[in-house]
Amino acid sequence: MHQTASGNIANGENMKLPERIAVALLGAAMAVALGSCSSEAPNFSLRTAEGKTIELQNLQGKVVVINFWASWCPPCRSEIPGLLEVYRKYRPKGLEIVGISLDRDGWRKVSPLVRELNIDYPVVMGNDDVVHAYGGIRSIPTTIIIDRDGKIIYRVVGFLDRQRFEDEVREVLNS
């Protein structure tokens, strides 16, 4: 069942393809809009492959981007170069990115990709607790931007292109 602004649609069987696409797009737009309201970001404590603990509360005062991803996910891999460009440009201004891998195969798959793509922001291995704390990540990539006060102010499900990502980060850094 899809929930739209105008009501419920019991199922998509009687809808034509353009209507199904419209409903899907509306649902995605609603997810982004709902994710943009201000709520406290849940703390997490997760480890990098090197054993360093990354804890969200220790990043307070910075604009933090959490990127849920996996090594087997083509859109996730495609957006990483853009994340890296923005991270390197805005890190001196208070940006931090934490990549939370949801790979079931663990570091065996993730570590080689981190090296291959020269990911220099912290990458940690996610778990069910962090997935549930952030509303149940149903699709990846999912990117969440947290302001300097620890409030979630932006959430996008799906591929986030570099320019849109930079625009959002710049706006939060300047607010």
C-alpha cells in the first residue's frame, strides 16, 4: 500500500506505468521531505577496520554526514567520489563524514574498496542497532546530514550527486 498526500492507494495493479512512476516519485519526495524535519540524531559507537571507535557525540560542533552504503551497491560506489571531493573541500570548515557500511560480509569486502577508492573519511561497520536508531534504513545509499547542534536536518534515500550534496553541505555549514 502506498501512502500519498491525497490518500491511500490500495495496490498498483490498476494503475498504468506513468501513474506507478508518479506514485513512486511522490513517495521518494515525501521521504526526503519527512527526513528534513529537525530531530535529535541518535548517538552511535562503531569501530573502524583499524579498531578506532567513532562515536557521534564526539563529533558535536561539526556538520556530520552519515552515509549508509555497501560495497556491492553500484549507486553507493558511484557517489563516493563526490562525497570525497566535498569532504576534502569542506573538512577544514567543520565537515565530517562517517561512512556506515551495511555489508554482511564485513571488512573482508569493505577494506579493499576503502583502499581502492582512497576513502579518507572514517568508515565503520553498521549493525541492526544503528539501522533501527536511524529509522530503519530500507534502501542504500541513504545520506543523513546533521547540523552542529546534533539535529538531523536532511535525509536523502538514493544516489546523491556531488553538486546537490555540496549545495546542502554548504547551506548547513553557513547556517
